[in-house]
Amino acid sequence: MSEGSDAGEEQATAAAPPALTGTEGATQSPGGPTHRETERPSVLQQILSGSALMSVLAFVLALVIGGLLIAFADQDTREAAGYFFSRPTDTLGAAWSAVWDAYVAMFRGSVFDWKAATFAGMIKPLTESLVFSVPLILAGLGIAVGFRAGLFNIGAQGQIIVGAIVAAWLGFAFDLPVGIHLLVAMLGGAIGGAVYAGIPGLLKARFGANEVIVTIMLNYIAVYLISYVLKQPTFNPGRTGQRSPAVSADATYPLLVPDWLVPGNTFRLHWGFVVAILATVFVWWLLERSTIGFELRAAGANPAAARTAGMSVGRVTVITMLIAGALAGLAATGQVLGTERSLTAGVAASYGFDAITVALLGRSRPLGTFFAGLLFGALKAGGFLMQSQTATPIDIVLVVQSLIVLLIAAPPLVRAVFRLPAPGPRVRRPSRSTTTKEVTA
């Protein structure tokens, strides 16, 4: 090739505009990253992109603060504090004893009770923690799916209630063969929750309605709906308004530890826990391996870029809410078809709201949400023994849960307490082709 052609190529390369980078066509300037490359992510993206270490430290810090509250609530500690300056060791000893006894009782009530007379009694606390974790895991997975799509689904409580109504009705009003009856009741609960969650999804996709406001309002509607339903003759022949007829034995989850295996069996752990495990695997596959999961994550990360790529963000919104509602409906079956085995006004308890904390603690990842559900199930199970053995208010457990949410939403506070360095801005390195063109220019 001639020298003239080489000189022409060099001039063309130098005159060529810099390569476009990023989804919005931002340029890579020689002096450093562009504004879009260092643009601060949203609060939800910051929470979901945090490390597992931050979640662990947030939990530890919440336990420490909860321990201080336990000490302040203890009568002996308050009495010893009256003469703190004369004998400070009495106050510190009483505080340590109160905190230690409370947390040991919580461990015995949630993991292993070494003071029980039989081995079955020793491991029963662990099974109770798993029982409480079933609705938390399933509803938490539903919340997590919404978070990954950029949706704040605050309506899991109402979706659980509607799913419970449908599942209970299918469970006691029909007589179906063994196995089929349970599947029909489970499917009905999932469909009930999905339809109820589809309402805010459709309103947001079609009219741009705020899903937070809509789901919160639907929670109130569901609370009044179940009160109305329990007063109808079909659900409550005695018109007491407290409990529906018992679900048929063919429509209940079988026990994981059958009666014939353990004499005097008192275990309540049922196959709903297996459903929670399968749901966790399904959500992982959905988010990480399926096409709709890719679209879901893309719409949550950058809706404008997703539209530019040809994705229908409205369709993704509706599908996401349907999946989230179906998981919340399955959470209801853990109560109606597993532990309660009938419909009551308090069937949803506070699982729908606790699931938000579970999803946040698990960083909206399926495996993280699963373990967070186990943790919160242990807190619920252990709180009862802690209250009965040490007279510690069970509200301390609620305070710990609330502190976890607060600390997870405020990573700088956790870093400041543990003196962790703040993460620097993530600057995308230029591609090899861009670097080559800059050097050539």
C-alpha cells in the first residue's frame, strides 16, 4: 500500500468521531468517564446492588440495638441503674444477663432446645422455624420479582388474603380425588393472588398509575373483603364470622414427618416447605435463564433502554405483577392448606409486610430471599419462647425486623458504624476497539 493511502487512512481516523458507548449514546471523553457512566443509581438499585456482607452487618447491628432495648426493658437492669455510679458492675451484669437470657431463649425456641426431654422435642423448634418461613419465602419471592423489575409491590398482604379465600373455598366446597384436590386448591390460590396483583399491573401499564398507592389501597379492600366473606353462609354456616369450614383432608399439605414415624407426633412441618424450595428454584430460572426474566431485569434497570430495544415495558409490568401475585397466593396456601387448614380473618397475619423485609434482606435474589425467609421464620418462632421464658416483650422482634429494613436502606450508616470504606463510582473501562481508535488518532 502506498504512503499516500496510509496518510489518508490516518487523517480519516483522526477526523472520525469518537465511538458511542452506553445505551444512550454517551461519548467516552479523553479526560475521564462521561456523566451517564458515573450517573448515580436510584435508591432501589443501590439497595439491590449491595453486597451480602452489608446484609449480614445490618442484621448484626440490629441485634445489638435490640439487645440494648432488651436491657432497658429489664426491671433488674433499671433498678441497678439507680445506683450505677456507686456499683456500675451491677448494672452491666444485669444488662448482660437480660440480653443473654433473651437471645438464648430465642435460639432454643427457633433452632435447638437442649433442655427438652426427647430428641423430637429438641429439634421441634427448628421445624417450627421452617413452618413460619414457608409464607415468608413465597411472598418474599413475589416481592423480589417485582423489585427486580423496578416495581414496588406493597400489596402482598392483600394478594395473600385473596389467594387464601380462593384456596379455602376450593378446599372445603368440593370433593375431588386425592392429589388432584390439593393441586386444584394450590392452583386456585395462585390464580387468586395473580388476578388481584394483575389489577395494579394493568393500571400501571395502561394508565401509568402508581403501583405503590394502588397496591396499598387494594390491601385495605382485601381486609374488608375477607371480613365480608366470612359472614356469608358458604364460608360460615354458623354466622360467627370467625372461621370457615375445615379444608378437606385431601386438599391439605401432607406432613413431612408422618405420624407413624414419630410416636405422639407434634410436628407441623408440611410439604409446603418443599413448594417453597421449588418456587425458589423456579424464580432463579425465571430471572437468570429465561427470556421473560431478561426482559424483566432490563425493564427494571432502564425502562427507556428496554423500549429502545423493542421490549414492551407495559407487557413486562403486567407479567411481573401476575407472577408476584401467584407467589403470594402460594404463600396463602401454606397457611390455609398447611397450618390453619381453614380460613380465618387473620390468616395473612403480617406475612405480606414482613415479606418486604425478607426481599430487601435477600437483596431480591432468590437464594438470598430463601435464607432471609428462614431467618425471619426463626425470629418468629423464637420470639414466643423468649417472651414466655424471660418476659421480654415480643415486640422486640418487630423492632429488630424494622431496624434491619432501616439499616439495609442506609448502607452509609452501616459503613460508618463498622468503619468500612465507601465503594468508589463504577467507571466502565473503554472497550479495546475504542482504545485502539484513540491511540490511532
